[in-house]
Amino acid sequence: MLVVMQHGATQAQIDAVCSAITEMGYTPVPMPGEQRTAIGLVGNDREVDGTGIGGMAGVAQVIYVTKPFKQVSREWKAESTTVTIGPGVTFGRDLVVIAGPCSVESEQQILTAARAVRAAGASALRGGAYKPRSSPYSFQGLGADGLKLLALARRETGLPIVTEAMDDEGAQRVAEVADMIQVGARNMQNYSLLRTLGRLGKPVLLKRGMAATITDLLLSAEYILAEGNPHVVLCERGVRGFDAATRNLFDLTAVPLIKGMSHLPVVADPSHGTGVRSLVAPMARAAVAAGADGLIIEVHPTPERALSDGAQSLFPEQFSALMAELRKVAEALGRAVTPSPGTAPVDLG
């Protein structure tokens, strides 16, 4: 339930509504706006009778949220949320491009990749220090040493860091380095981890699970917001299909669909969405055209020697060419690509 206060409602009236919600056994969440204040009600898993609150002084309207998720829905908040992960890098405004290798493999590899994606115009650097893999015998990442190398790459390039946390304990370590903590597809429904990230308060990139519905994804985001962290960006990265021609079925319809259902920013991952290097660029262009707020793209200095996901990683020169194309697509839609921190926007005129 959402209580919309009248324009000019006093603080005393707002406090009275909050007290009434508390007396009902629920938690009020005041959300001041430019014109008026709305008060959300959380803590219920079924419809609440708001008749009494609807008649209180200063109340303009009581809206019943019909979705199973609440705080992430556009019924709860009509205005689109923005999430900032570094100076000048904000999801929900211009297009944010996160790029880098799947895994941090060595100092030379991550620094080379970071310099290359920054030179091409990426807004942030991705790289996994901890890697959940399908096989226990596959490369699992460098762990704490990988985090140190990511911190070094940020010092050298100024790029904000996006990297994955796999469990509660690891989330604490990752939060000390990362500007944005990624929740991978395999952990989308790791509710203990989601609660921990909600309490940490760091920006979160939440990837859709391999067999998750859009409602499943939004309910996972609700776990994070319910713990007090509104800084969540959703990611469409493909779901499992029946055709083995691509790694996953890249569900681009999810981008505009989620943006209609939720106020949270939505990014797309054409690297995992396809698993095929030659398909990454066309699907990245399509994602921008579909309205994505950002992209996360795997780029490796030497994909043929990558310890993970080499087949879907772009060569640096391919990524540079793609960035030029993305600027043109964004411009055609009246948008722009967020420049690398510390650089001027590219003039396409």
C-alpha cells in the first residue's frame, strides 16, 4: 500500500500517518517528493485495509500495490531511479558502458585491459576476483589478490570497479574495493547474500538468473531494497533456451518490459547473452535501441588465452569500434554515452 499525501501536507500530518501504519503492525517508509510526500507500507504479504488511513488529515490518496514486489515497482515510485558508482558515472541518465575481462588473471592482464577499455571510452571496469564456475576444476579467480589488482587498475585509470561477490563473507571483502558489487546469475536467489548487500548499502548490479522470470528478478531486487539499499541496477544476461547455437537466449524484450514495471535502471549483457564474440556487437547495439541504461561487455587483451569466457570476449580493437557505433545509436535516440571519468564527452558533430 502507498499513501499519497496532499500537496502542502504538514509534517505533523505525515508523522500521524506514519504512526497509524506503525500501530497496524507495519513499517512506514516516507518518500518526500518535489510536489508531495508518499508513504509506503512494508511488512505485509497480503492486502491491507487502508480505509482508516484514507480518511486521515492530509491524505490525498491510498494506492494498493498489486504486484508481489513493492519497493521496486513503478506503482511504488513513478520516477526512474538513478544509481551513481563514481564521479560522472550514473545509471539512469546517459548510457553507462562497463567493460573488461571475465576474470582478473594477472597484473599485466588487468592493467592492459583497463587501459584499453578506458581509451575506447568505457565508463567502468569489470573483472572477476571471485568466479563461480559450473565445474569445480575451472579457474575460480584470484580472490583477495584479484581485488588488490582491481584497486590498482582503478588508481591507474580512474575507472570505477564492478566485481562479483559470491557469499556473505566475500561481500564484506568485495565492498572494501568495489564501487559496485555484482550478483551473478547463479546467486540471484541467494537471499542471504541479497540481505547482506542490502545492509552494506553499496550499489549492486543484480543479474537475472539463468532460469528466472522477470518477477523472480524483481523479487530478488526487493530483498535488497527491503534492507534499506535503493542503489540497485538490474541486468538482463540471457536465459537458458533449447537452441545450442548460442550460449543463452538473450531476452531483449526484458529491457523495455522491466523499465515499464520497475523504476530501477536496467542494463544488458550481450556477452553472456550470446556467448559468441561475433554476436556481441549487434546485440549491444540492439540493447541500446531497446532502451537499456547501460551495457556490460567482456573485453580481454588476448581472448584466445583467457582463463574464462574467451569465446565471448571482444578484442580491444573490436570494443573500440563498438563504442563508436554505440555513440551513433545513442545519438539517434537523443541520448549520449557516459564518457570515461576525467575525459570530455566525444563530439559526434
